[in-house]
Amino acid sequence: MSTRKPEDRVELLQGTLDVLILRTLLFGPAHGHAIVKAIESNSEEVLQVEQGSLYPALHRLIKRGWISAEEGISENNRRAKYYKLTARGRRQLQVETAKWEKLARAIARILKPAGEEANS
């Protein structure tokens, strides 16, 4: 359970969840609940992923060929669908990561213009 207040959480921008899922699956196959927990814990509970967002994103990534899915058994000895990054998904992760890094730098330049650091 998160110790963060709801107002400390940040809503994900359109397309952000896809790259976060790809990055999470870079470490190996995982089922939906494990993907959600990894994103939440790696963001120090700032990002919260709702099931209503997760599963459509997973289906979208499968359709694009960036991930695959197969049935397996979870840690709780229950049937679960495991998602795995494909070679195409690995390449796309590099593309998406570069886009997000470029976007983050651009936003940082706007939020903290050059010369303003000394005045803060």
C-alpha cells in the first residue's frame, strides 16, 4: 500500500504507459499485476497504473508486435498471462526512450530557462 497521498501521484501522459511497460519487460516476462507493481515501486509510488489502462495498453502492444503473451502459472499457483518483450519491442523501446529523453530535456528548458538557475 502506498504511503503517498493521492495529490502526490502523477497522471500518465498519453503513450507513457506503453514505454513504461516495454521498459519493465526488458527485465523478463511478467504478468499484469507484476508489471503494475514494478512501475509503481520504481516510480516510488508516484505513478499509479489502473487495470482499465493496463490491459488495453498490453493488447495494443501485442497488436503492434512489440510484446507477446503466453499462459503460465503465477507465484500464487494461479493461471496468468505472461507478457514478454519481442525483438521488435526492444528496438521500439530504444526509439521511444530517445523520444522521451528529448521531450524531458525540452520541458526542462522551458521550466528552468538558462540564466534562471542563479536566481532560484
